[in-house]
Amino acid sequence: MFATVTKKYISLIDKVEDMTTYDFLSKCAILLPQIYYFGQLLPDVELLDKNKMDEASYVEWYALLSKKIAKSLGEHNVYMEVFDPVQDKEAIQASLADDLSEIYLELKQSLTNYETGDSLKINSAIWNWKFGILGHCGNHIVSALRPIHRLVFDYMNSEYK
């Protein structure tokens, strides 16, 4: 189920420029909690293949993707966040485009490995997805959900629908 939801998210991000901000964020509000939920249900596996994305490629993809999403979000891109709500006391400025791009890139690389059908690459994909959901990717999902929820249900009135 996780791979299916991941494919839907990848497709959504790939089509961000073809939809309204409201429609895009409404779909993110549905998919992101599913990714978080199903990601935590992934089996614990031992990492057998330490295949990682080339850092230069990651940075290049991130810059392009983040810019594309930020353009589509416009004034709705920036929000305030307390980075560590357990210890931090001051809010910082954060970006939905940053969150959504980071999620996309972490999921996409492993999806590519998963879809090869090679057992070693499938193992690597599952391990990376689970590791990401419990750490970096999961943090971005949780961070993005609050502003997306507020924008869709509190700030975007009928003119966006």
C-alpha cells in the first residue's frame, strides 16, 4: 500500500503546475497522512544495499522542484514553525515547497529502486522509506500538515474552490 500512495504523491507533485493551489493542497492534505501512516507500518528490514542518491543530483533536483512548487504556492508557501516543539520556544520561518520537495525526493529515489523488481533494491527501498518516515521525511510530513490544514480549511475561501 505504501508504494501505491507514494506513486500518487509523486504524480501529484509532478502535476503541481496543472492545478489550483487549493486543489493541490487539498490533495496533499489527503496523501501526506497516508504516507506517514503506511510508512510506519513498513516492515523492519536489514539494509543490504547501501545505494544512495548522488549528492550533486539531489541538490540539483531539489532546487528545480522546490522552485516549481514555490511558484505554484505563491503567497501560501511560507509559514511559521517551532522546529523542535519539545525544546524550542521560538518560531522560525519555514517553506511548504521545501517540505514537499524533500518528501518527494526521499520517496522517489526509493520508488525507482522498488519498481526494478530486484530483491536487493526492493529491500533498500523499504529500509530507506522506513528510515525516512521515522526521521527526516517524517519530520517534513508532520511540519507540512499543520499549515496545509489551516490553509485548506481556514484561509482558502470559496474563491479557491
